[in-house]
Amino acid sequence: MNKGKYYITTAIAYTSGKPHIGNTYEIVLADSIARFKKLNGYDVYFQTGTDEHGEKIQLKAQDANKTSQQFVDEIASQIKTIWDTMNTSYDNFVRTTDANHIKQVQKIFKKLFEQGDIYKGTYEGWYCTPDEAFFTESQLVDGKCPDCGRDVHKAKEEAYFFKMSKYADRLMKHIEDNPKFIQPESRKNEMVNNFLKPGLQDLCVSRTSFNWGVPVTFDEGHVVYVWIDALSNYITFLGYDVDGNHGDLYKKYWPADVHLIGKDILRFHTIYWPIILMALGEELPKQVFGHPWLMVGEDKMSKSRGNVVYLVIHG
Ligand SMILES: [Zn+2]
């Protein structure tokens, strides 16, 4: 018996280095859910892939004497090999350097600009290069990056901003009306109390300090903030089209039944992503599930911290 459709996604892995077992944990977890749903009669679509733009990648490629494209081609291939070695049953392995994805991200950015959700301004703040994120003075923890604890530097640039506050009340209501939207419960409270209740700041959504990204079509030198690019993968690779000529997969499978992600990127998936979708007039995912991290001692296992365990493939 067909119980209907079920669309599950993992986060797309950042191609700044080869994946470690923490990344592998997520795809295996998603795979077990996908297989379970299939066995239970659901029409499952399972998407995973790689996030391939950003300053960190550009710098890593330069260090390795490679073009950014060569660099991400190699890492994406390693990631896919590991997903295949783990025998994961994904339906589509997507890469954000895909030409159609880039075209749709450009159209999304332009639409949001034209309808007034994105405007041009100047950014002044503290910048964390490894995280590619700006912070205000008050967000810093002991003068360091609140996300990773590393040094930040003062930076100023002309940039585009997204009026997040415009959609904050609607998002708050959606979270209240849909208790399963953010899971587990503890993470929902964290998002609401730490980010929504204090009031959402406008989000800086373009960069000019590097060029390895999706170019803003109407303003040379600007590239689209990597999170708008990356989050859009969930719809662009199903055939979402800004002009409304959606592909069949999009019509059938969107909204996602679950975005399975690490708890560290919940803010992007439960605040920025739903607001982007609201601005586009599209439905929100039914659930965002933030899983815990694999730990090394007291620390999160992460490529940028260098404390990782890799899966080695022999033969
Ligand atoms: Zn940082």
C-alpha cells in the first residue's frame, strides 16, 4: 500500500576538506530513516550532496595550487565515494556548482531584491573567516567568534541585506502552531528564546571579499551569501523554478517531510530557510530535525578544528 510521498534530505556536506565520520553519521542516519519509510510503504525521495562555494574553499584551493572547481570536484568525488561505500540509498547526489542550481539561486536573489525583501546597505562588524559570518560587538564571546571561539577581525563592506524581521511574527506563529516543526523540543526552545524572541536582525546576504560563489546578476563583484545558495538546494534540485514552471519532482515531493541536519546549523534551517521560503511564497518543510554531534573528548568533531577521524577505503 502506498502511504504517500516522503522527502528526506541531509545537509549538504561542505567541500572544504574530505568528510569525517561525523558527516558520515548523518548520511547513515538519513539512510536508515529512508529505508524504514520505504519498507512501510512510502514513496521516498532521498537527497544529499555537497555545498561547494565560499571563501574558505577558495582559500583552501589556492593553498593546494588548484582552481576552486578542481578542488571541489575532488572533494565531492571523495564524499560521494564514501556515501556509496556506506551503501546509502540516496536518490540524488546534488552539487551547488550545478549550472541550473546557480541560475535558480540568481533568480531567487533577484526576485527577493525586486520585491523589496533584500536591500543594499553597508556592513560593519566583526568577521569570522572560517565561519564566513559577521557578528555584532554584543554577539562576540570574550572578543571571539561566538560559534567557533576563534579570532575575528573588523570588516566593512557594501552588501545586500535580507529584512528578516518582516517575517518574524509569521515564523513565530508557524513554530507555535506546528509543534513538530523543530525537533527535538529542546532545540526548538533554544531557537525561539535565543533568536526569535530577542528580535531578528537583518541578515547580510552578499559578499564582495571573494568571488567563489554565485554572482549577483545585477551588481558585479557581489556573490550570494553561501547559505542562501546552499539552502536553496532542497528545492532547486527538485525542479523548483522562480517563474513557476516547476518540474514534476517539485510538484510531487515538496514540502520536505524532514530536513535532517546537525544541531549547529539549526538557526539557518529553522529561521533563515523558512523565511526565504515565505518570501518566495512556497510551503515550509514539515520538520527540521537537529541531531547531536559526534564528540572528541569535549569538542565537536570538525574539519576546521582538525580533531577528526576519517573513514579509510581500502582496495
Ligand atoms: Zn567562527
